[in-house]
Amino acid sequence: MPIVESALIIFAVSLVSALASNILIMKKVDLQASNEVMKAYNEFVKEYRQAISEGDKEKQAKLEKKQKQLQDMVMKSQMDRMKVSLYLLIPFLILFYVLTFYFGNSIVALSPFKFSIFYFAADKPAGVAWGMNFVTWYILTSFFTNTIIGKALKTMP
């Protein structure tokens, strides 16, 4: 299959999977409560760091008492999101396996520069560019589509 078609198919799959997961998050997670918890936690961290930098031991002790409660709330909020991920885990794994089998280790997209980070690489010479395999291209497109859709649908802080 030509590189352009392969890249577009994989991009479309990552786009659809990002939409599905973010829509499910919208339906199953109380986003307002989750955002409020994260906002409170971020304010706590800011206050705590300020107390440390100012050397205010009394304020630090007071904030440390509040820390456990906030961490528990953040953990609950994150677990709610994790439950949604579990609904989609098996279908996404099956889809990933099928696509990996179909595309194999062939070049599916091109990068203008060479890179290699753990298992993700664009290191196969392809004219003036460097070729990426399915796993690398899927991970890149999935990361960006999830981020953009999450921000657009306000499922990400």
C-alpha cells in the first residue's frame, strides 16, 4: 500500500479511537468535579511550594495535614478516568493487533529527520526522508489526536 494511504488510514483510526474514548469520558466521568479537584490540588501545590520557599514551617505543617485528603480526591478522580480506559482496552488492543499484522514493519509514514527513542523510530532511509513503521506513526498520531480532541471536548484539563 502506498505510504500516503497508509499514513492516512492510521491517522483516521487514531482519530476515531480518540473520539470514542473522549466521548465515553464525557458520558461516564463527572468532568466538572474532576476539574475542580485538579484545580484545588494545583492551588495546594502552589501554596505548598511557596511555603517551602519562604521557609514558613507553620504553614507547611498546616498544608501537609490537608495533603492526604487532596491526594485521595485526585486518586478517585483519576480512577474514574481509568475505569473508562478499561472499557476500551480490549477493543483497542484487538484493533492495534490487527493493524500491526496488516502493516507489519513496512514504512507507513515519513519524517523529515531521523530519530530513535526506545521502540519509536524514524530510521529507515526513504529518499530525502526517514521512514516510520506502524507503531511509531500510530503512537505519534494517537498522542496528538487525543490531545487535540481532549482539549476541544474539554475532557482534558
